[in-house]
Amino acid sequence: MQTLTYFYVFSGLLLSLLSIPLIRRKIKPNGLYGFRTPSTMENAELWYKVNEYAGRRLLVVGVGTVVVSLALALWPGMDMTVDSYALSVTGVVLGLLLWAILQSYLFMKSQV
């Protein structure tokens, strides 16, 4: 389980680091990185607004991933199997990602 914990913590930190340039509006419209939709790709002002918003949510996902993975691994008396640990953390991460994508999409729609 220790290897999985390292993996989840690293993944959460990576998501957090990737969110910072988006929040700071440093990423220009591109085909690889950011909240890419036809609307944001056509309008630079919208791109920066939506990606700042989405970056803040991505930061929450990253920090949430780190917190949940460490909490479930280190909680005293928590006797989880490797499978239940992996499913629990993955479920929380997927829930947070779904929340972030939905919030960002709704924000984008409100700006158009």
C-alpha cells in the first residue's frame, strides 16, 4: 500500500503544480494543456478566464488527492486492504475531477 500512497501523493502534487500556470494565466491557447473547448480556443479572453477558474478547481483536486491518500493510509486503526484503499482514493479523485470539470464547464457557459 505504501507504493500506492506514494503514487497518489505524487499525482496530487503534480496536478497542483500543473494548476499554477493556469491560475496565473501563463498558458496561451494551445491544443495540449488547459480547458480546451471550441469556445475557449476561439476567444483568448475567455480562454484565460475559464482556465484560471478551472486551474483553481484543479488545485483543489490535487490537494484533495494528497489529503485523502495520506489520511486513508495513516489513519490510526484504519485496517484497509490494498484494493479498498485504491478504490476509495480513486473514487474520491474521480468525484473531485467530475466536480471540477462540471464547475468549469458551467462557468464557461455563464461567460459566453
